Amino acid sequence: MARQFKKRIRLFEERPSYGLGVRQFLRDPSFPPAWLDHVEDVISFDPARGLPLARTAVRLTRRIGSSCLRARAIAGYAAAQRALGRFVAAERVLQFAFTLASDCEDCLALLYRQLAYLRSAQQSYPEALHLADMGISAARNDPRALLCRGIISYYSGRSAVEDLHRVIEISSPGTRFYQSALHLLPAALGRDPERLGEAEELLPRVEEQLKGARDLPIPRVKLEWLKGSIYAAKANHLPDSASWWERRTLWRRSVRHLDIAFGRLLRMTRPLPLEIAACAADLAAAEARGDRYKVANVFTPAIPLWPEDLVKLRETVIHWATARVPGATAQMWAALKALRDATVERGCAPPLVPYLDPTAAL
């Protein structure tokens, strides 16, 4: 986003009905794309907050008269509706957007991607993959299209490694596409215990790319998160003959890196609620392998901007983590799994380690 627009966008977000802001939106041709970029960023980490902003964008782009900008605004509105579980509303507005974007390949590629994500959320994976392929055909070498197919491939149980590798190769470390691919690639590799080594080999390369990039806090956070997740996956896949000390060492390394990532997320000037919830769940799951009662300590501190729809799940985890009744451990793991599943449904990367009660078979 252009630096000169940041203050204007903040004011416009706070007072969208402000006359001067509306006139600027309608008359300055470079302002609407910057506003739409901002709306897409907000939707990606807080759909509930992004929905009214997307609605404002749809209303104002209608007054501009540009079909392409209008289709893009509608795509953002549909993304917010999908993230909030309103699939019927999302599909209805997307079908209308296709009638506006018939002559613009970039807009068609965007709409194919959004419809593919919607089909994936509805678990219609064959159709979602077909739509993702159509998006790639409409916009070749676009990292967003490759990332879309990679994400859907992962959720459908197919290999996503090739697409995610390609996204990392052609994207800048500061983009959302790079960060998303970076977050998901080790999870895709970690599905196969034999490829965990490949996931570890990827990390030094990513560290080299991020060296000296102090203005990229999110990729750095996710790098620590990935290190912790890989150690957790290695511990989870140890053979039964592995020693207690070897298993404990791997879990402690996992906790150390996840704790660093979680602390950095909490200290960010622009908190990411969904990532905070997902990282807290991963850290709590790693802590639970050593001591169930430490789980509550992860969630007890004041956490800024925790997603409102996940507050009850957080309280449920704390309740069962501190309860001293039969079956409390199994209930705690069920609540942790429900919390992590909720973050995945909202678009956060899935965990490497299955959220299963390790004591269930005892």
C-alpha cells in the first residue's frame, strides 16, 4: 500500500461517511485500489471487522462505474462472508460478480480463486481444484493462483509441495502470498514423516531470505512457529523404541520456539487475532505433553484482540486444563482440537501434529 495513503485510509475507515473521504475515493483514481488492498488485508486476519469495510467498498465502487474495481470489491465482500460461514450469501454475490468481470482476465482469475476457496470450505474439493486450475489459466505465474491451488490441494489430501515451492520462489518475502506459503509448506511436508527432513532443510533457506529484513515481523514470527511445529512433528513421529529423554527434548525445543512466536505475536503493534489463537493452541498442545496444568498458563494472560467467536472455546480449554475430575484430560484435548480446527476453517494454516489425546490409549 502506498505510504501516502495510510493516514487517509485510517481516517476513511474510522469515518467512511465523511464527505471529503467519499469525494477523494470517487475522484482520486489511485485511492480505490489502495483502499481495496487495505480491506483485503483486514479480511485476511479479522473477517468480522473486514465485512463492514468490504460493504463500504462495494457501495462506493458502484458509484465509480468501473466494473473491474466493483468485481474486486464484491470478491472481498464474498471472502468475508465465506470466512464467517455465510456460504449462500458468498456464492450469490460471486455469481453476480462474474457478470461484471467477463472482459477482465485479472478479475476473472480473482473470482475463480474466491469461488474455489468457497467450494473448498464446502468440502467440494474436485470442483474447487478445477476452479483453482481455471484461475491459474486466467493469470499465469500469479503466486496467488498457485497458492490457492496449493491450499486446496493440502486440505483435500493431495500434495501441495510443488505449488507452495513455486510461490516462495516467485514472491517477495513481504507479501501475504509468501507468508502463507511459508507457513503451509512445512505442514505439507510434515504430513509424511519421511519428508520432515526436507522441511528442516527449507528453514535455513528461509532464514537467509529474511536476514536483515527487520521490517518483516510476520514472516519472522511464522519462522519460529514453524521451527516449533517441526520439532513437535518429529516428537510425534518418534518410534516406540525412542527414549523418554529424546522425546522430552524434542517437545521442550518445540515449546521454546512456539513460546517465542507467541510472545512476538502478542507484542506486535498490529495484532493478528487468528494467528494468536492458532499459535496459542499449538503452544498449549506442546505444553500439554509435559504437564496438562501448564495449558491454562498459555491462555490466562490478557490476549489482545482474541477472536470474539473463539472466546468460549478458550474458556472451555482453561476449564478442563485446571479441572481435577476424571476425563478432564480428554475433554481438554477435545476443546484444543475444536479451537485449532476453528482457526483452520477461518484460513489459518493447519497444525503439523494431530490434536489427539496422547493418553487416550492408556
